Amino acid sequence: MYNYKNKGDRIMKTRMNILTLACALTCFSCIGTAHTIQPSKNYQTEKRSLGDIREVSTLSSIDVVYHQTSGSPYAEIYASDNVMPYVVLKESKGELRVYYQDGTSIQGENRCRVDVYAPSVSRFTTMASGDISIPKGLKTQGDIRFQTNASGDIECPAVQCNSFQSEINASGDIDIQQVNCQKLQASINASGDMTVHKAICQHASLTINASGDLMVPNLQCQEVVTATVNASGDMVIKGSCQEAVLRDNASGDLSADNLKAVKVDAAVYGSGDLSCRASRSITAKTYGSGSISYTGNPSQVVTEGKHIYKK
């Protein structure tokens, strides 16, 4: 009688052998494409032409320096001669992605940098440890957006635009010396910190949703400032505005006692403390264990809840 069981075992064993061989080939393939590089001390600069780019993203440890210039876009790569072939500048739908070739491992001191020269880049994103710096600032009639999605930082001395949006989604920090725009939007969704040293705008929306801190020590807002703390991060705002809508919904503190507002609407729903200043009217409400303190001698005062103090 034919042994069907043995036949089934042989088929199963054959399939397992094929699978094992496939896995082995895959592993050898990966090993074959891996590149471990010890950077040489022979550094050089290589120029590469670019298309019409509107966005720059870092996807590795390579630092990027952006220069807003007229003319045809191009990049200059500064790297060791044995690292240079593995630096990738990939363009897709107006986005320039900067990274090392897959499987590249750099060991030892490495000072790789990519300088990008283009007229119209308006969005900057870090998606790895590489930093983005914009030493000469940005000026456009359109919108500008900064975003950190990894540990890489973004630094810029000056931004002039229509709408400016700055967002932290990881540990990378954002530092801007001055922003001049119609609408300012800043949000922190992770542990990274953000500082906007001076901002001139019509409207400002500031939000903390994580442990990172947000500092705006000189905010000149012509109309409404909306500031919200939803987590443990602290927010400090100084300057002036017509109206301030302030919400503290968590344990982080919202310090706006040096934000000179004509009208203030303040509420605390968590354990954080909120301080503010109003020259004409204030509505202050507490629903949690946190407190509200205010200054400015407003003539109209409406309060609800406990822990509301006039300094």
C-alpha cells in the first residue's frame, strides 16, 4: 500500500527547504547591499542640479542648510570623498528628500552637509536626526511651514510670510528669532521645545498637547491670541494683543501675565496655573484644582469657581 503520510512529509520538508533557502538568499542580499564606511579626511564639495522644489525634508543624519536665492535651484554637498557616492538627493512632486543610500552605516567622525539654493521652498521637515538651518531667513507672500517629526532641529533667524505654521511631533526643537505674518500657528505634540523670540501678526493660535514647552517672549498681535495647554508642557507669552482666549486643560502652566490684553477670556479645567493681564475686561473660570491670577485693573470682572486671585 502506498504511504500517503510519508509523501506528505516529503512535500512539507521540500517546502521548508525552499523557504529556508529563500530566507538565506534574502539575508545574503541584504548583507551584500550594506555599506559600512569610515569617512576619510579628504573632504570635497559636489554640485548637483535640482528641479523646481517647494519642500525640503531630512531623512538621515545629514544636516541641510537652505539659502533662498533666485535662479535655477541646485545643491552643494560637502562630504568625505568616500561618503559622497552614498548621499542621495531625491526629488518627487516638488519635494527634495536628503538621505544616505539604504544600508549605509557611517562609523567615525562625519561632517556631511547639504546646502540647498532655491527661490521658493516653503515647507521644511525633519524626519531623522539631521538638522535644518536657514541662516538668511525666509521672505514670501505665501505660507511657510516648519515641522519636526524626529530629533532633528530647525533654526531660522527671520520669517516673513502670509501664514506661518510651526509644529513639533517629536524631540526636535524649533527656534525662530522673528516672525512677521498675518496668522501664526504653533503647536507642540511631543517633547521638543519651541521658541519664537519675536512675532508680529494679526492672529495667533498657540497649542501644547505634550510635554514640550512653548515660549513667545515678544508677541505683538493686533487682534486675537488663542492659547491652549492640553498636557504637561508649559507656555510663556509676553507682549500685547486686543483679546486673549486662554485655556489650561491639564497640568502644564500658562503664563501670560506679561501679555497685555484689553480683553481676556480665561478658563482652567485641570491642575495647571494660569496667569494673565487685562486692561478693560476679564472673564475667569476654574473647573479644576488649578488657579487663575490676573493683573491690569480691569473695570469689568466676571469670575466663576475657586482659586481666582487678583494680584
